[in-house]
Amino acid sequence: DLIVSLLAILSAGGAYVPLDTSYPAERLAFMLEDSRASLVLSHSALALRLPSGSHRTLCLDEIADAVASRPSSPPRLSISPQGLAYVIYTSGSTGRPKGVSVPHQAVIRLVMHSNFFALRADDVVLHLAPIAFDASTFEVWAPLLNGARLALFPSSPPSAESLAHAVSLFRVSTLWLTAGLFHQLVDSLDDSLLPLLQPLRTLLAGGDVLSPSHVRAWLTRLPHCTLVNGYGPTENTTFTCCAPLSDASQVGTSVPLGRPISNTSVFVLDRFGQPSPIGIPGELFTGGDGLARGYLGQPALTAERFVPHPFSTSPGARLYRTGDLARWRADGQLEFLGRTDFQVKLRGFRLELGEIEAALARQPGVREVAVLVREDVPGDKRLVAYLVLAPDSPSVSELRRALQQQLPGYMVPAHLLPLDALPLTPNGKLDRRALPAPDARPSLDTGFVAPQSALEQQLASAWQSVLRLDKVGVHDNFFDLGGNSLL
């Protein structure tokens, strides 16, 4: 019913706003009010979760007989490529969700005549992403507009096992996964799952940084399946750049963003708005037919993020400023460096969390990494790195020493915290808010040896006070415990 409803809305000249009934009622109420939706299509059981409002609600299971008696021919309408296709809501920095207004031409640019994938009539694409997540735009419209087949994932949330069985059951040839789900799938690959994944020809992954070791493992275990690293904000309709990878030897210390997809332009600009030379970081700007019209009902924010195109002679041409840091590599591919809003100031130093994450990701045995600045005690900001490690990885202390050889001291995290897995949001992206506070005493190679003499106890007590630890051993290293020169 969902897919049929989307087709019906667009055929009637309307635009759709996907709602996820797992969202809090307050958020759903905001989306309905902000979008000024006049009609909600739902089912009886789901409609009970929707807030009341000025909209009209039709439950498809209650009107099935009436719908069956209506004409099946679509209305004769002329729909402009610039006409509104859908509004999808993303999180806003102010706490207010932003409705991104996407035109028809942006969807066409994503899924038709593109240079990063090709679908045949016998291809099957799995619809896995929540409908309120912009990856669903590719999953739904790529097969339907290219004569391929669309399969609906039968259960939620997905696991590596349920994904593999769905691929085998529906003979899925094209699959999109968030980076988090991709990493989980690779970690679960064994002789029982590999045969189930054989129908895959193309796996697209994105939404976060891909681990090079996971990419190499995938291409080694399934060499017939091309892996595409897909990058792009919702404001440029799902994908902006793609990097197709088919050989594990292609993968270095980071996975590139690749090159712009068809009918898309990309610029890396310095703080003066001029193109950055090869190898020099800058903010990533993008334009072309994939651009959204802007943020629904937020003209000031639209003007701030969708700026005049400084290098175009076309009237009204715009670029979207992504807030992402990137640089051009010598081979013509883009490399992601982090977020401009991940630039933080710590103890007077300005630093990029993405640079620290990249340094950790290059270490042997580090599968996944996330770095935060935490302030669990007011006034005491500290860098904390969360790691998913391979069984044969170096110890935490060895990783710390490696970082000390590569980064200034102020960029070395006070805590390196190993986890079994990084927490994910329902959309499969890293959930930074769910990352736990570190234990009072970091993991060290040296075991705890209690102070014995009066002097040892006095020094340990002083360290405990400064470092806010419950215990300090006589063989502990001040800096390994999270100390720094300003304490």
C-alpha cells in the first residue's frame, strides 16, 4: 500500500511527506503542521498513533472497496520538473526539524541515466530504509523508473542474518546499506551467510564513513559484487558523489567519496570562497539538478545554506554548502575529512575531530571509531575515542603511543574506550548521543598496583583529585590516565 500510495500521490500532481509512526507524537505533530498536509493516508492500526490536527485521514484498509470501484487511469496532468515531489524532514541544529523540499527533476537526476549504477529488467532492489529516510528515494524510484523490480524487506530492524536471507529469497541484485549496517554485515560474514549473498551485483553503502578494512574484507569475500561508497546530503537528493570499488587493492588508508554523479557539480572552497588546490582541505559545495528547492517555510535558513553559484553565468544558479570538509586527491577523487561543525576548541586549541578519527582508523586492528568531546564534569572537557577493535588489534596503550607519534599531544584522546559495537540510530547511522561515558580509570597495559608508602599515597591522592579518578596506581602514566600539561 505504501508504494502504491506514493505513485498515486505523484500521479495526482501532489507531493508526499513520509511519516514514520515510530517517531514521537510531538515530532509527527510538528511535521504535519509545518508541511500543511491536507490529507494523511494510513491504516487503521497506524492511524491511532497519529496526532490530531486539521488534516483529513484516510485509512486504506477501510476504503479498499471504494477505491477498487474508481477508474484506474491516471489523471491527465502536466507536471513540471521543478514541481514539488516530496518533503523529507531532517534534524535541525536548533532542535526544530527542517523540511527539505525536493523537486521531480532531482529524483530523475538521482535514478535515471546515472553514472554510478545500472539496472536491468531482471534486477531486484531491496527497499530496506525507513520511508522517512532519504535513502528510500533511491530504493523506491530506481527500480520503478528503470523497469526493474522492487522487493520490500519483510522485517525490522534488520540483522546480518535477516538481510542475507532477504537477499537470497528475493534474489536481490542491488542493495543499499548505511555504513553501520554494512560494517555489521561484514563482521558477520561466514560460510553460512556467503552463499546467501551471491545474487548481489552492487552494494551501495554510505551515510557515514566506511571502514577501509571492512571494504577490503567485503571485496575479498565477494569479488563479483561491486561496492559503491555513496556520499550526499538530503539537500542534494541522496547521492552527490560515488566511488565504485571492485578490487581490494584499490582501498588505501581511507575510502574516497569518488567523483560527482551525473548532472552534479562539486566544489571544494576555502574560507574566501575560492577553489582549494589539490590536497588542501576546504568546505564541500555542490550544485546541479539534484538540489532541493530549499527548506519548507524557512527562507532565512534556505538563503544561508543554498547560496548563489559564484562560478555560474546561469540566472538563479545555486550551490548548497554541505558543512563537510573535503579535499581533492591527485587521482581526481574526493576525500572526506570530517564536519565543519566537528571543529571544536579544547584547552585553547582548535582541532578537527575528523582528523583524530582518521588517524585512529589508520591503525591496524581498528575497525570503527568515533571521537567526542565530553564534559561529564562541568568545566572539564576531554576527548574520548570509542573503538571497535579486531581480536588481534594492538592494546589501548599501544594505540595511544601510535597516536602520540602522529598527532600533537592536545589531539590525543584522554580515553580510548573499546566497545563491542558502535550504537546506531533507527536509520542505521552512528548514534553519538548513545555513546557511554568512560570509566573513571582508563584501560592501561599496566595492572593496578596500590600506593604503599606515605609519599606514594600523597602523590596518588593529588593525581586522583586533578584527574577526577577514584584510584591511581604507582605504575600508572599521568598522560595515559587522561592528564595534560594544563592540569
